[in-house]
Amino acid sequence: MKWNNIKLNEIRKDAKESLKYKDFNANSKTKVYLLYLYVLPILFALVLLSLGLFIEKEIASYFITSISIFAGLFFSLLFIVTDKYKEKKDNLKDTIIIAKEDNHNEYDITVKENDDSEVCNYLKRYKNFSIFLVRQISFTIVLAVVLILSLSIIYFSPLFPQMDSLLWKYVRLAAKYLLNGIIYYWIAQFIVFLIVILSNMYVMLLDDINFEKGK
């Protein structure tokens, strides 16, 4: 029986889809995201593994603590983003009309008066910003949880049963390379999404300030 409440694949897909668009414009796509979302993390992982840098128990503990703090902050940010968009919409409700689109379960924003197109464009940008940010933050939280679980394996690995056979040593070595490579890859993606979220918030906050000045 499929549990429809778990939407991890949908969260991952939507977050990566949101990186395709430039400046919160749903009609402006780019493929540059493929470089910093896939190529750079793979190179980052391969370089660290080739240098023989592996995560030990003490480092894993620091990572778990830091990532847990970020995850908690992102949970708070999710609610702030949705509340801010609702507040913007309520403040401009006398100027705009929000109509539901039939083919997509989404809402379109139009203006009541022709001379308020700037308000409409601003709110559309803010809507896209809110949607993209919620998707990106949600996936970053998922990444944080997965990283914490993976790092916990390294943290508790000294407690696992040990064997002296040659085969077991090769299995442990292969598992060490594989687990560390995956963790490095996810850490790089985590950092990428941190930078993207920060950049998007910076752009939208400046846009928000400029809009308030022009009112």
C-alpha cells in the first residue's frame, strides 16, 4: 500500500525544477543549474576522496550539530515565507484580483485597474519567489535529515561488530569510500541550496525595498 503522505520525490523534483528559472520568471529557463547542482558536487566528492580525506567520528559530530541548527532555522523560515506572502496579498487585495486557473491547481494574479500593472508584476514576482523558496527550503530540510542519518552511521560505526577476515576489510573499505562520497555529494548540494536561497532572498528583499520606495 502506497503512503501518499510521503512526498520526498515530489519535493526533490520541485526544488530542482525551481533552479531552472531566472529571477523568479516562470518563462525564463536556464541549464546552468546542472553545473552547480550535479557536476560540481561530483567533482567535490571525487577530489576529497582522491586526497584520502574521510569523515571521522569527531568531525561527524560537528557536522550533525551544524546541520541540525540549519534544519531548525529552515523550518522557521518556511512559516515566515508563507506568512509574508499572505500578508502582501492581503495588503494589496484592493488592487488585485486572484483567480483560480482551471488546468493547474494554481492561482493567477491580475489587477483591477490598468495603471496598477507594477503592483501586479511585483506580486507575481513575490508569489514565484515564495513558491520557489518553499520548494528549495523543503528540499534543503530533507537533505539535512538524510545527511544527519548518514553521518550518524559514521558516528556510531565504532560500535558495529568487527571481523578480522580479509573480505570484511575490503567490504569496510568499499563502504567507507561509498558512504563518504555520497555524504560529500550531499553536503555540496546542501551548500548550493544554501547559497541559492540566500541569493534569492537578497534579490527579493532589494526588490521589496525598491517597490516600497516607489509607492
